[in-house]
Amino acid sequence: MAKIYEYCKFDSSTVLGCTYYFENKDLIVEFKGGTKYVYHDVDGMSYKLFTTHESQGKAVHEILKGNFEYEKVV
């Protein structure tokens, strides 16, 4: 059975973790303050680049913002 989603927790000063949904390619990024954003149509390569980046805070700006539509999760 294929994975439906994957959760990653980070040792980051700003990003707590993320959940990636393989079927619809949504990436939910949770910040330490409790705010969550969902980035839509994130390809697998961008997801891996984000999770393996030396700083997930920087990766949000370098990899996700400006390249994928996103919205704040309420």
C-alpha cells in the first residue's frame, strides 16, 4: 500500500514540522507559533529539497514562497 502522507519534524528555530500529502501534493508547514500554511501542488522534488534544507525557515522563502500557491490554515 502506498503512503498517503508523510510527517517530518524539524530542529528549526521557526518551523516545527510539515505534512506532505502524496495524492494531491499539498504540503502543510507548521510554524513554532502555531500558524500553519498549506502550499498547493508541491512536486516531490521540491518537497525533498524543503525537508533536507539546512534551514527550513530559509527553505520556505527559497523553495516554497513565490513558486507555489499557499493559504493560511485556520
